Amino acid sequence: MSDYIPVSCDFHDELEALAVLHRPCQITYRKEAGQFVEVQGEIVDIYASNHADFCKLKDGTVIRLDQIVAVDDTPVSYISAN
């Protein structure tokens, strides 16, 4: 998998809030082969592993945060390289 690109703190906080509130959300993300996937689910955990951040859904799906394109139609934001 490619090098991890950190997401913004604000986006990370939004994901954590969704997890705490147990609110189902729609997540659009890229798979390694480049195809886009849309899932509806509840985020149950946000965690770091192997120098990357991940979210885990209630159904067991694990998504690397920099592969997320949008959550509830809100585009992901990344940490600025400035």
C-alpha cells in the first residue's frame, strides 16, 4: 500500500465524534485497485497502526483514513504540506 497521507485533525475529530455518537454514516473510499466503494455503517473505532490511521466499522470493515474520499458527502481534508 502507498505511503500514508495524514488527514486533518478536524476530519479526524469528525470521525471520532461519529463513533462516540454511534451515528450511522455513508463513507466513500478508494480500494487499492482504484475502484470507489460506498458503505453505510457505524464507526466503532478510530486507531493508529503501522504508521497510519484507520477506522473500523461495526460490520468489521477496516478503512485506512487516507483512502476515504467523503463521509456523508463531506470531502475528506488532509494536513497541509505548508
